[in-house]
Amino acid sequence: MTELDPEDNKLVVLARGAMGRTGGTSGAAIRDTDGRTYAAGEVSLTALRMTALQAAVTAAISSGAEGFEAAVVVGGRLSDYGVAAVREVSPEARIIFTDQNGAVFEIVDDAEIAVDAQAASEVAGG
């Protein structure tokens, strides 16, 4: 099992709490560059749908966050649309994916992003 530092473990706890409060299948938490944290569950309204990570990014940005250090997605997928939002604000931010119990199954960091961005550029003809 991957060991996280205490600050990233805090994000796991916050994300699991958001998931539990909303009764959804996923939760997310994000830490900004000032050390503030934001947590959210997925939003499934007729008029609005957001992944938990998108909702956490929205909460952070609407509260004045200017950058992100790390994010945790509990019960989410690597294809989460919120990943693009995190990358737009802070390409170097670490994104940790866990199962619903909090066990880490993927950590996406800036080294992987550079490879992914280059591959996307080549596919797009850039």
C-alpha cells in the first residue's frame, strides 16, 4: 500500500467525508498553495452535473485559490474531467486517486503530465 504524507492523508479523510455526506460514489479534496483545503462530493442535478473533483476545484477557485499543491479523488476515475481543471490552474499539482476505502491506486504527478501533454500534442498534430 502506498504511504501518503500527513497532508495528503488529510485530503483523503476530507474527500471520504464529502463522499459520505453527499451519499455519492465519489468525493474529492484539494489543497491550494496557501495550505487551505476544499472538499466536495459529486453534483447530480438535472440542471448541473459535476464530478467531485470539478466541484472541489470550483469551491477553491470561487474562494480565491490561485494554485494547487495536491488533490485527492476517492472513488473516482483517472478520466475525471476535473483533472483538466486542476492542470489548467497548476500543471505540477499531484493528483491522488483512491478507492472508496481510501487505498491509493494511482498518483499522477508532473513527470507523467509532461509525457501525457507531449502525447496529446502529437495526437492533435501540434
